[in-house]
Amino acid sequence: MGEVYRADDLKLGQPVALKFLPRGFDANPGRLRRFLAEVRTARQVSHPNEAKLRAPLLVH
């Protein structure tokens, strides 16, 4: 569904994951719906080895 990279939030001093989605990803309502469901599920995970999900950002 996209490429995921590990990064560091320099303001919070915590690791984060950046997910880059392919161009036109949001043109398909089904794919966008599955992605947002993934976001909702990921926000419920709490584990020391998991990066916290802050907010999805779709940029055109």
C-alpha cells in the first residue's frame, strides 16, 4: 500500500514511522477507506517497539 520509513521526531525525541502512499492513492475510495481503517487500528496499538501514529496527512 506504500513505503514505510523510520524517522525521528526531533521535537518530541521519539521514533516515528513515515508512510508514503503512491500518487493518486486517494482517487480510489476503497483503498482510501482501507487506509483509514488501518490508521484507526494502528492508533489502538500500544507497545514499546511500535511508533506512535500522530495523524494521517494526505498531500496532493
